Amino acid sequence: MILARWPGEDISTASFVNIVDMTIDLRHAMTEGQFDDLMEMYRSTYWARDRTQEDVRRMLERTDMIFALVDSGDERLVGFARVLTDTVYKALIFDVMVRPDRRGEGLARTLLESVLAHPELRGVKHFELYCRDDVIDLYKKWGFTQDLAGQVFMRKEGEHGGATRE
């Protein structure tokens, strides 16, 4: 089963990106095995380790765009990001992740550049994202700023905290 989140995306039409003598496929769809890799990547984070498969599947179904970096040698997912967007005013980038054993290879850069260069997002007025303090400098390289002209980001916890309802 292919998990696709971009209308009309065919896994056979993936973009190809060459990084340091290896071939990484940029795809907007994932196989079941790559979904398992994604769950493993979430479990390796402090901020998403408690996500369930059911919740992640529901999240992906409602995500506008996914960016999956797949090692063409073994078809394993090595990087991931997702975007919620109206394609005009806002594109909110979530879950930029690289498999722990593949960090330092430029894959986060490839993910971010792929998001920012995607044809459907070229006209977006504002790209926004969340990040930890230790990666602020990474995102500043692409023009992200903490200066929001007096605006602040606010949050309210949902009644169920985003977890699957029983």
C-alpha cells in the first residue's frame, strides 16, 4: 500500500537527488515499510516518541504535503517533513527529521530546500515552523527569523491532547 498525500502523486515519478555518492529519492508518498521507518524516527525524538501508528496515519491523511527522502539502495526512509498549507498565504512546516544514523549528510538541508522550492509553494507569502533553540541557526540560513513584528505564537491544548479518542 502506498501512503500518498499529494493529489495525483505516483511513486514512480519521484524526484532524484544525489548526495555524496548515494542516491536519495525525494517522494511525496511512502510505502508501508517506509511508514514503519517513520514511526521509528518519531520514537527517536523527545517530542514525538509517544505518537501511535493510528494517530500518525490520521495525521498523514490530513497533511497537505509530505516530503519523504528514501535511500534508493534499500528503500528505507531516511528523512521526512510535512507541510500544512493554503498555497497562498501560509505554509507551516512540521516534523523535519532525519534518521539518527544518517544525520550530518545534508539530508535536513535537502528536505528544507525541497519544501521551499516545491512548485505548489513558490507563491506562498509566509513559511513558518517550530524548532528547538539548538537548530535556530540552521533555519536562519534559509531566511527564517524569530522577529515576527510584535506577533507572538500562542497555544491552547486540545481537550484530548491530539491523542486517538477511545
